[in-house]
Amino acid sequence: MNVAQIIAEKRDGKPLADDSLEFLVKGYANGEVPDYQMAAFSMAVFFQGMSESETTTFTRCMLESGDQMKWPANPPAVDKHSTGGIGDKVSIPLAPLLACCGVVVPMISGRGLGATGGTLDKLESIPGYRTEMSADEFRSVVNFCGCSIVSASETLAPADKRLYALRDVTATVPSIPLITASILSKKIAAGNQALVLDVKWGSGAFMKTLEQARELSRSLVSVGNRLGLKTTAVVTDMNQPLGKMIGNAVEIDESVQVLKGEGPADVTELTLELAARLLQQAGVCSSTDQARTTLQEKIDSGEAYQRLVEMVNTHGGDLEEPRILANKQPVLANENGFLSRVNAERLGLAVIEMGGGRKKLGDPIDHSTGIEFLLKIGDPIEKGQPIANVFCDGPKAEYASQLVSAAVGVSPIAVDRLPLIAD
């Protein structure tokens, strides 16, 4: 079988047979198919798409490229995944919070893609935190404290691990079939029994329109259920940052605030919403109202925060050791009015310009940089008022401040606030 011919067939919009996809993914996983051919295939899929049947087969092949974990039925193994946004740190407080409530959370996460941050990059701003673990170490951590957040190991969905990094630097991230296969191959390989998906839409998301987000949700839910994973999805707003902090160390700080009952309202609300749905889906709680009450009690008692400390410790990290932040510089409003628009993607790109994200494969991350965005759409603004703070040292700070300033729109008249949960 010829890889170039498979690429050509997809380039021309022809459906691919199961054995062609199996050959391609197996070859990529074992190194016989080089990155440049998989990059070409990914671009062909970006433009031509895949049918639901093709996407299901491609996902299964990615899943079967490595080992698959199994967990006991009780307590149930559950997980959450976000399609990526600006300031989206929900996984970090959510995993330990759920682990306090009669479920286990074996969470395999990723690094930043495009302008969006990555959970692993954020966690690595905690001194000593290890995101790379063998399957046995991963299982041991989950059994000990009920949750673990790691990267895909060399043996767990290895084809996705290579393709994930490749998509980031070849402009093929916003492809519904590729997103679907990437997310679900990792989640099913981790042995989860229930999954809730946070599908973002808006200026800071890969899905720029609500309909695109709904289309991705339908793909994820359909393929997930076809492959035996109990899957649901929530469509949420990403037309502005989630919370205030955007970056790495700054988002860890905000995650800690959530579990101490002091976090931003939107991050706390979304964490509780997704966690409540999972507890109901797993049969631990009879309703989301009951689940939310239980979850809030775990935050109020301090148990959820202590579980996060425990998880970080088992990964070799120290949550209570201060995280280094760059110097803070304010970005001031240029006019009076109301915040009417935020190009959230530009805020993510500003963090990348400061070194908090990657421009090419293998770039190091400066965990100390970031943005504190102080306003929400609909808030009043006065000229000269700080709209954000930029955490950055050196000449990059001025350019980053310009990008932040250019990312906002101001209206002379009041504008409506945006609902966090759209569908």
C-alpha cells in the first residue's frame, strides 16, 4: 500500500477504506510514515474532511496504536476534556474536586495548540511537577489519590502524541475529524467510562461560530458513543478569556483560588457544571443539583484543595512553593465606553510572543509570563483605566501590551453580557 496514494485520495475528496487508514496510522506510529507525509495527510483532511465512519475508524486506529488501560467498574473512571480556549484552566481544579466525590479521574492532557494554552504546560510551572509517567506510575497515582493529569505515555495512543505536536505547527489544528480522533483516542485509551466535553466557540476557540461548535460536539458525542465511551458535550463561550489569568503559572494560581472558594465566578461555575454532569452521568448522584451541593461542600471544607496538593505531591511537585512571575505592567484603556468585543485569540498570541507558548515544535516555555485580563464584555470603561496587566520582562513587554490593547473593542453604548453556557 502506498502512503502517497492515500494522501492523494483524501486530497481529491475520496472516502478512505478502513485498511488504508489502518496502514497509515500504524506506519506513523512505528516511524515508517514520516512527519512530512502525515502533515500532508492532515492538510488534506483539513480541506476535505472525513465522514463519520472514516472518523470512527481513524479514531480507533489511533487508539489501537498503543496500550489501553482498564479500571474497575467501581469507583467509575470519568474525565472531562476541553477543545481549548484562552484562560481555560478548568481541568486543574476539576480533577481533584471530582476525586473527592466517589470517582477516579485518570486524565491524559495535552500541550498548547495554536493560541490556546495547554494543561501540561501550566502544570509544569509548578516546581518539580512531572507530566511524563509510565502507565504503571500513572495507575499508581490514580489509585493513591484518585486523580492524575499526565501526557500520553509512549505506549498510550502514541500515534496521537506525535500527530498532536505536528498539527500545532502545520496549521491543521481546527479540523473536526482530527480533533475528534485526538481527543477520543486518548480518553478511551485511558480507560474512562464516562466523558463530558467542553466544546468552545468564539474568537478564542478553534470553532469560531456556534454552529461549528455544535458540529464538533455532534462528531465527538457520536464517535465516542460508537466506540463504547459514554459521551456528552456542553457548548461554552470563548469570545473572551475564561477567568482573568492567561498563561501558565498565573493560571495555576487562579486554579488554586477556585479550590479555595476564591476563584472567578465563571471558572467556578463551569468547573461545577461539568463536574456535576459527570457525577450524574457516572451514577454517583441522582441529579446535577445534588451533585453541585456535594461539590460545593468539598470546596468549602478544603478537601478539594488538599486533594490537589496531594496529586501534585505524587507527581513530584510542590504546589505551595512560590511560582515565579515576570514583572507586571498595566495596559490602559484608550477611550470611554463599554467593553463590547474581545479578540481572545490575540490575547493567546500575545502570551506566545512573550514566550509563554510555542511558535515551533520544541520551543521552550517561559512559565513566568502571562496576562491578567481585568474586564468582561459589558463592563464600563474609563479612559486611562487598567484593562489588563501584562507579566513580562524586557522589550517583549511593550509589544505584548500593544497586542492586548488591539484585542479589545469599546462601544459608546451599553452591551449585553454573554452567557457562559450556550448549548
